[in-house]
Amino acid sequence: MGIVQEFKQFAVKGNVIDLAVGVIIGGAFGKIVDSLVGDIIMPVVGLVFGKLDFSSLFVVLGTIPEGVPRTLADLKKAGLPVFAYGSFITVAVNFLILAFVIFVMVKQVNRLRREDPETPPTATPEDIVLLRDIRDSLRAPGTVAPSAASATSVAAVPAGTLPPAL
């Protein structure tokens, strides 16, 4: 089998297509979470802590030359080493929210899978129950199990030649 044929067989499997759909949806979902964090949660958190924008939190690790504005973008543009911990806080909060949302989704999917009604065990047919009762009564202490010869001799008698039951 050629490599092209193997790849074709691999690519059309359901799992690969499911993975591709998951990656596309995950990318779109990541953008939604980014917007939720950046536009809704972080401004509220920033308001509580006295800063409106965490991305503006940084520490310059060198001396700032004259004429360079003291903004993160301008300092990076000037090539100065900057410890931008505000951006890290935003990304960390973003990750925690995304991880929590995925946890809740997986938990709900698992809950829905568990709630599928299990098929009730089927009842044992009555003839099987009766045969088991007969077998168990023959095995009971004090009773003798029929020999193989007597079982064969009864089976060999033609139908209708046995005496009627009492």
C-alpha cells in the first residue's frame, strides 16, 4: 500500500475529521474567551484593584533614554528590556477561565452519558428456570443423578410409546 493511499485512508477516518472540527471550534471559542477576559472581566478586576488595564503594568529593566514615551509599546519599540507582567496576568486569567469552561463542558457531557437509561436485564425464560430447578433437585443430597445410559434409553423410545403419566 502506497503512502498516498495510507494517508487517504487516515485522513478520511471519522476521528481525524472530528479533531479538525474540534480545532476550528476551539480556535473560535478561544477568541470568545479572549474577548470575555479582555473586555468584561479584566476591566472589572482592574477597577477593583485600581488599574483599568493590566496590559499597561510593566517594569523597565534598563534606563529609559530621553524622548522615549513611557508606554509598553514604545519601550519595546525602542528595544529596551521590559518585564511585562500585566500581559502575563491577562493571559493567565484567560487560561483559567478557558480551563474552567472546558471542565464544566466535559462534566456536563459525562453527566449526560451516565444518565442514558441502561437496558434492564432480560428475564430468564420459564423453561430455562424449570430445567435449572430440575437439575438442582437432582443434585440435592440423597438423590441419585440419572446415568447417561438411562437418559439415552429414554431418548431412544419412540414418541407415543411411553405409558401415560399418573
